[in-house]
Amino acid sequence: MDTSTAKTEEIKSRKRPQLAAYSELLSTLEALNLRSQQTQDKAELAKLSLTKLLITKRFANIDEEILEISKQRMSANAGEFFSDILVFEAKRLAFKEAANQCQKQANQTQV
Amino acid sequence: MSEASKSNSSLRQHFWQYFFTDDFNKATLAAIDLQALANNEQEISEAYELEAKILLKRGKFKEAQELLTKVKHYSPLKYFIDFLLDGNITALEQGITGSDLDSSIFRAQALLFTKIYWGGDYQLEPALEDIFAKLLIEKDYDRAVLASLQALELIIQEQEFGKDLLEPVAKEHLKNLLELSKQARYESTRAKVYLLMARMFKDRQAAEDAEILFGKEANHNGLAEVYAIYASEFGEKPLENLNRALNIFKITDNIAAQGYIYESLASDALSKGNLQEALKYFSEAEQVLESGGLFEKLGLEIQRLSLMAIKGEFKRIKERAQELLDSDIPKLFKAQVAQILANTLIQVDSDVDSARVLIVTACELLEDLRRYNQLLQAKNILFQIVLLEDDLPQTLKLGEEIIQLSDRLGDESSKATKYVDLAFAIVRGNMGSQEVGDKEMELSTKYFNQAIEIYKYTHNVIGEADVYQSMGNLFANINRSEDAYNSFKNARELYKSEGALLQCAITDSLIGILMLDFTMLNEQTYDIAHKHLEEAFVYYEREGFHDLCWKNAFYISDLNEKFYIATDEDRFKSRAKHYYIEMLGAIRNYRTHSDSATTIDLVNVGGISPEEALSKGAAFFFSIKEDEVAREFKDSRIDT
């Protein structure tokens, strides 16, 4: 196996569990957003938002993943990494939408 | 309940009231009274701990450590303070064995610090959630909100990527904390939520709300923090607000905050080119932070090294940096020291190979720590090294990589700088000649314009000025003098409009030197060159930039000597004499203040050593038959 193919394989093997984890984090955030909508208790709301924050922090590592893949793509010059980036970017966009819901929710609470 | 117990309990209540409203003096008095009223060893120890908590808030870690030696029972605070002073996480983990709230809080905080400075894969999320939930069960809303604020700040600090994801969630959390803080006992707690909102989201209204709430409780420390934020985050009357805050922190004996203000004042002075003022403030910061912790001290070390670099004390940098690299300091500081040393080695010894090893190490450390902002800086130094090696494909690749990283970090300024560097890289091989092809010039100009666009879009006037200065340097290097002059003029105007005096003076020098290089030096260009060089000289002399001062004096002397030779007019002769003498004085000054005979290049077209300048001065005075003065120049050479 040449260096370029080895790198491709390495990224692929790292990518699979990461993608699964990101999907899970996204569902958790969406579920927490729902729970926030269903309660008025201030302490409960604060607890939920802390959990959301910690989940988002874990998800934010996706950026590091994307950067890493981009770097590998540049050095390995393998076209298939481009589609990997798109997959990550799509997950990221979905997560960002859920994160923006948090802010909207907070604004509504204040009104 | 006995009378003694009653007064004990009321004192305790008072202590916590003063603690949460940051009245350090009264809280300390309450803790001392509690020590006097204590009925047993346990109560005395608890009272010592309370006093130590205030010392911790004031940033007096050593005093707190000393006081806690008197505590006889298990004290997680004691281990935490030891950690802040020596950074030994193993000792903390072995010491903090309890599962009480204080133990959990101090352990989590220490681990967060460890993660930031040393790296490591600590899973802190469950601990942070657990602490918050327990405090809520106890209905201790003040502590719950404050603990959450602290965690939030550290989380944001630690996570450099994905800020756009974190921001909306952090906003929601802060809004929820704000609501929760309505159930807290003290208005100051709510004010602190507003304070963090002001800092994190540049929310001016939040800063005002914090000011009102702190004012209600006469929380002077809190008010001082708001003033500091008005200065640092909103740029409002920086000196007035920082000094106002400083005076309050002096009265409340809050040395940690004083140190922070002195550092801000020093950095403000430095950005304006007031070196002497910066050194004065830095020395004040050093004094107050003397009893601070390991991180504060190492932060000071880094600033000290940076100031040495500005002052040209390269020999001292090399010695101190090596000592620090050989010692057991946290990875984050090690990476910073490696960068400073690498820069010095390139600048002074042109030792690119050693610099490369250091910078690659720094990059590895920073990547491991996930400190991407600093990684960006390190990669930029690596870029300079690759550039020196004249490897264009590698330079372009690394340049693009840096632009990509900057983009991820939302660092527009870094992106722009790299475009400028790439603009240079394209024509670098042809510098010094007039043979830059149209295609290269077109690409290079495109990169420059991309940089200007970014700075205009982000309203970064200094950045825009830097690009014009770089364009000037590039044009000067490929003998397009008129374009160079126009670029420098643009840069100078922009620097001046922003009060960036050092940059303005350097541009003055560059214009002067450019005119000196004109093949057709004439009366008109003489006047322009003389005016700019003279203005720069006055500034360097006043601010004590000794290295720049003698070099600038040399260029004015050289300019006048050239004109004297061409015209035989006495006015040029006497000006040349005057500035050569000024140059001699400036070189002596430079040698007194510098520990090394090494120099910084004023421009990238090559520097001149003091020895060469003195020889030139001697030759001039011999040529006008003033042998005695000439000999003084000759004798001042170190190599004679």
C-alpha cells in the first residue's frame, strides 16, 4: 500500500466513528431543545443549557476534523476527501441550525 | 443556641455577604473575628480557610498558602492553591480525595487549567454538570451561577474552533443564568452574568446593567471590572477608565486585577510605540504579580522575553529562553518560548536550521494542545523560514494552509497578512532587478488587493496601512521607486490617523531610505527624504529606540554627505557633521542599553552594522580634515 492510500485508509477509519458520534450529538441537542420548550423551571432550563453547551463543545471538534481532512487532501492529493468534507460540512450545518434554535429560544424566554 | 454560637453564625453570614459582594476588607475582618471567636480547632481552621479564600480572590496565592499551613483538617482549597503555585496536578489529585462540593469544584478547575496548559484528554463534562446540579439542589444559586460562569469562560477559552456553534448556545446559557440569578441572594451575582455577556459578546448594554447592579451593592471591585471592560472591550477612554479601575483595585488590595490592568496599560503603550511607558507599566505588573501563581509568572516571562526582543537584547533572550526550554514548564509556555527563540535565531544569527527545529516543535506542541490561534502564529514563523529557503511551491502550499486555518478561526487579519506574504513570495526570486514579469506582478498585485479588501471590510486601518507599507517595500525592491513612494505615503497617512507613532516613524525612515536609493537624487527628493528621516529620528530618540535611532542618524548623515559631495555647499556639510555626531552618541547609547553588538535590520534591503557606520563617519571627518573627530569615530569601533 503506498503512502497516499495508507493515509486515505487511516482517515476513513477515523471518520466512521466520528460521523456516528456527530449524528448522536445532533439528536441529543435537538431532544434537549424540545425539553427546554416544555419547561418553565429556571433551574431546569439552566441545567439543560449547560448540557447543551458541553455537547456543542464536543461537536465543535468537527472543525478540527475538517481541517485535518483538508490538510490530508492537500498532501495526499486524493479527490475522495472532497466528498468527506461535504459530509462533515452537512452535519455541521444541521448542528448549527439546532444551536441557533437555542438562541431563539433564549430570546423568546426574555420576551 | 448560645450567644457565642449566635454571634459566630451571624459573623459567618456577614463573611459570605462580603464574599459575594467582593468587599475584601470587611470579609477579611469577619474571618479574623471568626478566628478569635472559634471554640475549637475545627472552627479555627475553617476561619483560616475563609481568610484564605479572600487572599485567593486578591491574587495573593503565597500568603494564602502560608495561612493554610495552619489548617489542621482536610482542605481541598489548600491543594488547589498549591496547584496554582506549582502546577503539580498529581499532587492535587492525590490530595483531593473528598467528594464534597468544594473538592469537586477545585478538582474540576485544576483539571481545566491542566488541559489548557499541558493538554491531555480529561473528560470534565460530567463533573461540571454534577457540580451545577448539586448546587441547584442546595438552592445555593449564587455559587451555582458563579461556578457556571467560571466554567463557561474556561470552556470558551479552551475551544478555539467552532465559535459560531458555541456562541448561540452560550447566549442561551447566559440568558438562563441571568434568569436563575434572580433567585440568588446578591445583585452582584447577576451583575457578574452581565459582565461576562459584555465581555463575550461585546454587549455594551450588559456592561451598563452590570455597573448599575454593582453600584447598588457598593461592589467596588465589580465596578472597577466594568470600567476596565469599557476600556478594553469598547475602547472607551482607555487610559481614564483603566486608571479609574486601577485606583479602585489598589484600594481593595486586589493585586491580581492590578496586574491585569498594568499589563493592559503596557500593551496599550506598546501598541502606540511608547516603549518607555510600556516598560514602566510592565515593571509595575511584575511587582504586583510577584506573589501570583505559576501561570501568572510564566505569562510575565513571555512578556519579558518579548520586550527583550523589542529592545534588541538578543543575547539575554537566548540564555533565558534556553533555560526555560530546559526546565519543566507547561507545554503552552514552552511552545511560546520556542517561537520567540526561533525568531531571534533567524533575526540575529540567520540560523534557519535551528529555528526550523524549534518552530516545528512549537507547532507539534500547539497542535497537541489544540491551541489553534497560537499554532497559526507558529506556522507563520515556519512560513518565513520556508520563504528564506526559496522553495516557492512549498511556500505557496504552506501559505494556503495558513489561509485555510485563519479562515476556520475567523481570523481575517491573519488571512490578509498571508496574502501579503504570498504577494512577496511570487516576486521574491526577482528582487533587486527589474525583471519581474507581468504575470508575476499581476498575481502579486492580486494578493495585495485581496489583503486590502479584507482590512477595508473589517475596518482595520492599521492592517490596511501595513499592506501599503509592504507594497512600498516590494516596489522598492524591484526598483519601482515612484510606486513605492506612493505606497509608503498611503501607509504613513493611515498610521498617523490611528496614532500608531512607531509605525509612522518607521515609514518615515523607509521613505527617507527609498530616496537615498533613487538613482537621481535631486533637491526635491532631498527635501522629502530629510524631512521624513528627521521626524523619525526625533521620535526614536525621544522613545529610546536606540537601535533605530543610530541607524536613522546614519541615513540622514549619508544623505547630507552625498549632497555635500555633489554640491559642495556648506549647509549639507554642517548637517552631515551634526548627524554623524548624533549617530556616534546614539551608537554609544545603543551599546549601553544592548547586551549584544547585534542589530535589527531597519528594512529588508539589508542592514548596516555600527562598525560600518562608524567607519563611514570617520572617513567623512577625515575627508573634511577634521582628523580629531574622525579618530574619535575610529576609536569607537569595537573591532579596532
